[in-house]
Amino acid sequence: MKREQMVTIRLRRQGAKKSPFYRIVVIDSANAREGAFVEILGHYNPRKSPETLVVDRERLQYWLSVGAKASDSVRTLVKRAPVPPVVAAAAPAATA
């Protein structure tokens, strides 16, 4: 019988020694920080000036809706992430 896996959205450290950047990944909670991941949702570079943060909010919402838990650090970063402008869809033309 296959056990149900709990997935977590957390940071995965990348980069050279003393020069880290992080990927925001969906990962099985039993895996190590550097273990195999399911999907990359974005990245965060605190060493760049200004620091860069990119998050695919659509995929993030999907994973949260299916029960993934975001770590505290990811939750904090997502709140700080700039929200892309919403483009209003054109209203359909009225037919007479």
C-alpha cells in the first residue's frame, strides 16, 4: 500500500559558497532540503541589489489548493512579492 505523501513548498538553496540564491520548490516533506523536488515555483536572490523575487502565483495557488503546506519563510516571501498587474478582459460586444 502506497503511503499518502505530504508535499511542502519551501526554499532550496543553490549557488556557490557564501553566495546563495534560493529556488521556491514543491517537495515531498520527507525529502532533505537539497533532495528531489516536484516542481519549481520561483526563485529568490537576496544577494542581488535590489534583491530579486519571482513567484508563479498561479501554480502556487494550485499547490496550496491541493493541500501543500508553505514553510514560514516562503509565506513571508510571497507576501513581499510584487503582484503582477491584472489585465482587464475586454467586454464582449453587445449584439443587437
